[in-house]
Amino acid sequence: MRGATRAKWAVWVMVVVALAAAGCGGGRSVGKGGAVRASWGDPQNPLEPANTNEVQGGKVLDMIFRGLKRYDPKTGEAVDVIADRIETEDQQHFTVTIKDGWSFSNGEKVTAHSFVDAWNYGAAIGNEQKNASFFQYIDGYDKVHPDSGSPSAKTLSGLAVKDDRTFTVKLNQKFSTWPDTLGYAAFSPLPKAFFDDHDGWVKKPIGNGPYTVRSYDKGTVMRLAKWDAYPGPDKARNNGVELRVYTDNNTAYTDLQAGNLDLADDIPAQQLRNVKADLGDRYINQPAGIVQTLAFPMYDKGWSKSGMAKVRKGLSMAINREQITDEIFQKTRVPATDWTSPVLRAEGGYKPGLCGSACSYDPARAKRLIAEGGGLPGGKVTVTSNVDTGSHRVWMDAVCNSINNVLDSEKACTVNPIGTFADFRNKLGGHQMTGPFRAGWQMDYPLIQDFLQPLYYTDASSNDGKFSDPEFDRLVDKANGESDKAKAVSDFQDAEKVLADQMPVIPLWYQNGSAGYSESIGNVALNQFSVPVYNEIKVN
């Protein structure tokens, strides 16, 4: 039986889906040091910091903006950039002092107003910013962004400018690690030009980072140039970056091999068997702050009724993670044993094995637990994901194959592929799922809190399965109020134990960042978010 299963997976790995590429080929830009030619995808929304919550747009924001803090590309540590100091005595009231000497690329000085005005804009419900929820911990958020009805305030009462270099923040709850969230792009400062001519700014964003946007031809390429007057210590070591749009990562990989592209940061699953031979030391495969999971629709009575925790655990035990990550992903994934990521390291909250036996492949116990819990709702389970990116159809078929082998039925688990990510997200937002669905998470900032609270706290912004547990919420609140980081981490891990007991979400695997680059460039690295550190790349 197992031999047959491996054979099927080997065939799936060899499948290549042919899609048309929107961008390809082309010569190198002329200029001192040249420009880095990198694969990319059009961002979902205009590049407003508080309205960008996906990877492609985030790549650009990381090049054109610098905030109070930045996450060290190697360690993930939140280090001060524009912040001179952030002080608190009670973990709820903070005083932020910024450094002098920073400006935007249009010459405008970066001041305390640059941050406060940007955060008020991001939080206001009328501006429809996708990252508005990142400001939810600031006092007055419920007034500017109510759950229903019209706002009763225009600005956050918890923000106050004291002078050009100082502003204060009052949170609506204790949150000891809040300063470490401030490296996220949503907290970037904005120049007056953003508010004076918003349409013009959106067409050509003005930031304060090491690069400026020269041009953007949607569907083809965005060109960024090195900003020579950038005041920060992490100046660009190349002349610029050309982000070339591809709709198929196989085409990007082909262009990389042909010398028409310098950097591809999404190696196709179909090429993983060959990439080391193709690129040698120019292939990067390293841990990233990404975990892939299967979430259950806890709003569906079939999955939330009494006894179903056993069924959910049983399904988790029926998934042969090690075989899937070895055969399909060629060890670019690692079987998950908790709900966070190894990049957090022990001091940051990662604790291998916290999921317990529920994350171990155990066919006999899996079958027994599913039966004891009352069986699969309706006699079967349907796994859902979008299939327009990544290798989601491949691994979903493999997961179902594993479950079916355990339950001795070819029809116990089936796959419901959804054509596009947009359609998939619309169904999640409309709470239309009737079975487990893909719920991958790439960290916003390297804190254990980010892997738990936004996803599993009652009514949290990314709690698509609508899981709710009073004890989990209590432990998260307790962790946020701890001034000692070690105690906070311990409380968060106790909250994870609630997930292990209830299993509203099945951890599948930790995802590595992967990339390949040409002989034309050097000093290439990925940060903890699996994003290339563009400013460090040198053109040979």
C-alpha cells in the first residue's frame, strides 16, 4: 500500500502546469553596478503601507520605507531604525522618541506627525485599509473603526504628538511586546504629499527607504532606483531593482537558467529535484516564518458538535507529514509540531513537540479516534484551497490519499480545488466552508503573539474558522500583560496547549524560503520572512 502511495506522489511531483507568463526576458539596465532583475507578481492593492498585506506588495514597501523598527534580516530581532527609544512603565502607556536627520525622498522631514497621521489614516474605517486591525490595540480604535455603524471619532484618542520628535501611545490593554510589532510595514510613516495629493502619491509612492520608485507598468515591471541621499545605515549596494512580473514561476525559473533573470525567489515544486544540480551554491533553502495548516470551519455544526475534537485529532494523526514533505517538497518543508515557526527560536516561543501525539502519524489511533468521535460529518471530509499558486493541489491530493489509506476508503477524503486566491478568500470571508481549508500564515513580525492572537483569538481579524475558547483568550490576555518576556512566552505556549486539546487547526508543515540566483549577482540572502534582502545584493 505504501509503495503505491509513493508512486502516485512521484508522478504528481513531475506534473508541470503550463501558464502564460506576463513578463520574461530582457537585457540588463545600464548604470553603475547595474540593476537586479528579480521575479515578482503584481500587488493586490495600491502600495499604501496600511493597505498592503500580501508578499509581493510587501517586498516593495520593505525597499521604499523605513519605520520605527526593522527586523534584522539574519536574526529577526526588532532593532531601532527611526526610533531613538520607546519607553513604558506599565506596558500600556508608551513614549516614542524618534531620531533626527530622517527625511522622505522628496525632501520632507520625518517627524512625529509623519507616524501619527499615517496611523490615524490606517485605522479610520472610511479609508478601507486592509491592515487597519494592526491599530486595534491603540486606545480609541473602536471609535474610529466600529464593528458596525458610523465612526464617532476621526482620530485615535490613544495617539498624541508632543513635539516634532516625540509622540505618546496609549493602548487599550497591556501589551508588553507591542514595540516589537512596529517593524511591520503598516506602521510606516507617511509624508504630507500622501495626504495632499493622494492619487498622485499612489501612482508614484514617496517613501523614506533606500530605494525610490521610478516607474510601474502593471503586468510587466516595476523599476526602483537607489536613493543616493538615503540617511539610513543600510544603503543599497546595487543601482536599483527591476521587479519583473511573472504569472508562472516555472517561466521565471527558465529565464533564470537562460540568464534573462538574476533572482527567482519562488522555486517551483516541479524543479526541486533538479535545482541543486542546476544552480549549485546559488540555490537557497532556509527556514522562514511560515506555517501551513488546515483550519476547520468551527461555525459549521458538523465540525463543532460534541466529540468532534477527537475526529479533528484523528484526521491530524492520519496525515503522513514526513512522507509528504520528503516526496513532494523535497525537504523544503518540515513537519510541524506546533502552531508557530522554528525561526522564533526557543527564546521567541517556538517549542517543538508542543502539539503532542496529535501531530504524529499514527494510523491505528487515528482510525480509533475518528470512530470514537462519531465519525466524519456526512461520512467524508473535503479539503479546500486555491490552486492558482504554489503546489496546493499536489499536497491536498497527498493529504487525502494519506487519510483514505488510514480509513481504508478511497472516498473518505476528497479535494475541492478553487481556481483563484481571490475566490478562495471570498468564500472564507463569507464563512462558506463545510470542511477543512488551507490556512497558511506568514508572520507579520517575529513574535509568538502574531502566530496565535490574530488567528485564534475570539473574533480576531484572521480567525477564518471562527474558533472561540475563553481559556485561550484569557491566556493570550495574560501573556500580553506580562512585562517579563519569558513569562509572556510561557503563557502563549499554554494557550497553544488549548489548541492541542481542541485541534481547531491542524499544523501541517513549516515552510522554508527558497530562491535561486544567477552568476551576475552576489551577496544574496533571504530574510526571516523568506523575502530577498534586495539592498544587500551586489551586481557583478
